[in-house]
Amino acid sequence: MHDFSMDKNLCVNRRDDYLQSSCGSTQWAYTLFITFNVISMYIFTNMFIAEVMQKFSYVYPTTHFTRNDLRSFKMAWDEIDTNHDGHITEKDLGEFLSVSTGDG
């Protein structure tokens, strides 16, 4: 920012080719960089966070489980898990799903 705000006493001013000039404007330099920082840090960061939160809403949908739902899940698991080791086999999965949904 300070390079763009070079004072007229310290800059090389080439009137024939403005691209070779090193003069700047203090007011425009501060305006440009403050505006850039506000846009990039606040607006784009908030847009990025909003997009990430929106994507997480697809991954973790907000479903409300009640205690009764959890209790019925535990009872269905206990009914299928005959060894009481916390594991069920793949062949018991269909039976577990039918018991936990109340179809069986």
C-alpha cells in the first residue's frame, strides 16, 4: 500500500509514459487497499463459511431423535444381538431393520 502512495517529492514522474511513472496517490492507495481488505476478509470469508455450512447441512441433516426412538433402537439391537457383544452379522441386518422400524 505504501508503494502505491508514493509522494510526488520521492517519485519518478514520466509524463510521456505513465506506465513507467512511480508516482501514486495517497488517498487512492488507502481507499483501494482498505476496500480490498473489507471485501476479501469480511464478505468473501462469510460467503465461504456460509457455503461450507450449507454443504454440511446435506451431510448432517437435522433430525430430532427422541428418547423413545433411542430406546426402541436399543431394544431392537438387543433382540438381534444374541451374543450380547455389541455386534450383529450381515445376515441379521435385514431382520434388525425390520424390527427397528416396527415392520416385524
